[in-house]
Amino acid sequence: MERTIRSLFAIETDIDIGDIEAILGGSLFGALQANVILHLGDLEALKLLGATVGRPTLLAGAGLLFVYGVVLAFPFLAFVSGSINAFVTRVIMLSRNSSLLQKVLVPLLNVSALGVTLFALGQIYGLLVGVVFFGVLVQLWLLFIGGPSALPALGLVSLFAWMTYGGMMGLVYGLAMER
């Protein structure tokens, strides 16, 4: 069942059930790793996530990280499904023009061009999610509902957790798409 949809950037995308399964698996895997990082280094960030639904607890925050991780995966899917081929081609061309990039990227690209490329794109996406979603939107929502606020909420540990979420989501999605 393949459908063509318009992404946020008006790029034609073809998303089928395999893409959805792969991004779901990747987002859950990335959210699991982000949960571990936050449990080890930033418990307050998890409590803030829980507070978005009126439950500022670690359990609610950990559960919501999975929910938000899945929801936030779909804009990533819409973007990469329409633009990934051009981006992979650009990465391959860059690696051909630079001897340093050639030494680093070519062995990785030979193993999994989509995995490596989507891992990098996922980390950038995770950075954006961390700053825009967690650093701004969650804070605005908590102010709106009268919940606890922890400005500035975005520390290095939580930013690293969101980048890990994005990177792992992209990596799993890329590896699944190569199969």
C-alpha cells in the first residue's frame, strides 16, 4: 500500500508500510537509548516530559519519551523519504573530492551508505528536536498549562540524548531500508 504524500517541505514522497515499520523500530530504539542517557544524567528532563501531561514523574516521562519519539519520527520520515537519494549522492561526491573524507567515509559508505547518511541526518534532526521541541515547545506548553518550568531546560546531557535518539532512529531506518 504505497501512497504519495506532501511533506512539510513540499517534497513528493513515497512512503509504504515498510518505511513506517522501519521508522517505528528506529524511533523506539532511539527513544530507548535517550531514556537510558536521561536516566543516567538528567532525571529532571524526564520529569519535565511527564509534566507535559500533568504527571511530573520519572515513569511518566520515560513513557512519554517513547510516545514523543514515535510522533517526532514521522516528520523525519517525510523529509528523508523524498530527499535521501540526492543527499547520499552528495555525500558520495564529497568523499570522492577529499582524501580525508575518502579515508573516513568510503569504508563506512561501503558497509551501509543509507545507514551512515541517515545516522548523520538523524543526529542533526535530533539536535533540532532537542532545541525546538524540548527546549522551546515543551517549555511553552508547561507555561501554558501552569506546570513546572526549568528554564533553561536544555542541558548538554538532554541535548546529547536527543541527538542520540535522532542518530539511532536514522541508523536503524537506513539499515532497514537497505535490506
